[in-house]
Amino acid sequence: MSDRLPDLQRQRALAQEQLAWIDREIARETGQAPAPGAPLAPASAPAARAARPAPSDVEAARMADEILTRYQQEAASSPAAVKRGCFLYFGLAFVVLAAGVAALYFYSASKH
């Protein structure tokens, strides 16, 4: 058995848990009672977790902080990069338009 199979099973169990939570939240918001006998977590989740231990709280918090830091840095520079890109495209389009108008002018002036 490859190392990837337990990881995939764990990911599937986590996704099933998340979907079950979403279903419970939707039922709570709409005022419906959850379906009778609906498990709070899928039955395969404990088996998948036993295959690979979950990271400790400290390790999970560290990984979460790293991910947040990486995406906050990317998000902080993104609006400026987008603005600069828009101005560059506008300038390029303006230069192309001016060159086209000039070419059309010189072409029509040379005919007469």
C-alpha cells in the first residue's frame, strides 16, 4: 500500500466531515431539524485518522500561520500590481492607437 492512500482516505474523511457540518448549518439556518440518525462525523473518519496521526495543535497552528502570512503578503502586493498592469495596458493601447492613426494619416496623405 502506498503512503498516498491513507492520506487520500484522511482527506476524504475530512471533506465528508465538512459536508456534514455544512448540512447541519444549513438545517439550523432554515429551521429544519437534522435528519434523524445523521452522523456527526462519517464512520470512516476514525479509521482514516488512525492510519496517519493528525498534527499537534502547535504544529497545526504553525502551518496555519505560515499559510496566512504567505497569502497576506501576496494579497498586500496584488492591488498595486493590478493597478500598475492596468496603466501599462492603457499606455500600450494608447500608443498602438496613435500609431494606427498616424499610419492611416500618412497612408491617406501619400495617395493624394
